[in-house]
Amino acid sequence: MPDKPELPGNPPFSIKRAAKLAAKKHREIERLFLAEGAAIIGEANVSPRYVFEEPEQIKRISSLSTSTGSVGVFPFVDVPAEELLSGRRGGSDGGREPENREPENREPENRELRFANPRFASERSGAIVLLHGIQDPGNVGAVIRSAYAFGAGVALSAGCADLYNPKTVRGTMGAIFHTPVSREVDSLEFLRAARKNGFFSVAAMPEGGSSVREIPEIKLVVVVGSEGAGLPGEVVEACDGRVTIPSEAPSLNAAIAASILLYEAHSRVLT
């Protein structure tokens, strides 16, 4: 079956080329990723490079056993750590063109409107959750979705699940297009930079930390590790404080813990 006809301003996009984006190696080369399903594509605030809609095309590209509809090819949307810490809401590619790509005619992006969550620019509500070593893409996606709900940003350490893994993208339910996310950050360097930018950082600990009610009403970085391994000692020591969520369970899923802490930080803006 021939590829979908060329869209205005876009080059033809082959099924073979799109299917390769299931692998991180090819995503990084192309600086493109796949978003599956009409609901997620409908959340996009950047133009897709291409959208596949024919069932046979989708079957060859989709990572799902049961298709949820169209598959869109989108440019990377992550932001540099400096931009995340400054609270600017801007574009994602740092002005770089993907390697091995044919030239494209694209409408210029409005960097001031790339992220639709105005609360993130606020001095009082500019919380950031730093995920350290969270390898489950579903958890990473869920945290990004919660961050969008509570006006926060997300930083992913080296070793976290890939932001553009299809399972991560699906877990965000479209929030990937609205939430500022930095990836592959060095946790210690990020915490040092956060302090210089006026952030107070707290490490989420299973025990021995302050009450979540004591989270200060200032710019905040919440650091969350995996449920099994937790946070390494050097990361905990680099934080300004420690916080513990009271629970009968010995530990909480990373996405649940991050969501609770983001809500607590956000609730201080509402009261």
C-alpha cells in the first residue's frame, strides 16, 4: 500500500522510516518520536511531521497489540535544564536540525506559547520533580501527567526510562506536549543549578523525613527515586531537606509518591 499522500509543507514520510522510530537510536538520530492514538495526537500543540491513518500503515508502525487509532510523527519536545529552571516556556530542539534529514518547510514555532501551563511560570508554583533512576516508562509517563495537572516541570536523570519510549508517551496521555521536561540530566549538577536559581530541594524518603505539610512555600525541587533502590546517598546529601509521606505500606510507587508531593506543593498556591 502506498504511503499517505504528501501533506502541505511536509515531505513524504515512509512507513519504514516511521517504524524505525520505535528504537531509541533512530529517535535520537531523527529527533522525532511517535505518538499513538487520536486522543494523544489531539493534545499536541506542535505540528506533526506526518500522521498515519490507514489501518495497514498503523499496523506496521504501532507498538500496541490493539491499535488506538492514528500514529503521529512529532519533533522532540524536551527543553534544556537551564530553561526548565528559569521557568521560561519555550521550544524543544534548541534550534538544531535532525541529522540525515531532508530539508523541511515549517512554520516558525511560537516559543512563548509552546507550553500551555501558565502556572509553571509563577514564582510560587514553579515546582519541579526530579526523577532519579526511574526505569519504568509507565511511571515516568504518569509523573509527567501529574506534573501537568499541578503546574510543575519534570527533570529526568540519566538512567530514567526514555521520554520518547512509546510506553512513556502513552502514559503521559498527551501531557508530554504541555509539560516542560528535561532529560538525561546529571542529578547532582541539576540540584546545584537549582539552588543557584533559588530552588529549595527535598529528597523523598520512606522514613525519617519531615512531614509533607512542612514543605516550604517557595520554588521547590522534589527528588524521587525508584521504589526498590530509592535515592543514592550523594543525591540525598545534595538536597536541602528530606520529606516522608506517612503510609502504612513500607514504600510507595514512585509515580504515586511524586504525585502526592506535587499536589502538596500545588495546594499551597491554592490556599
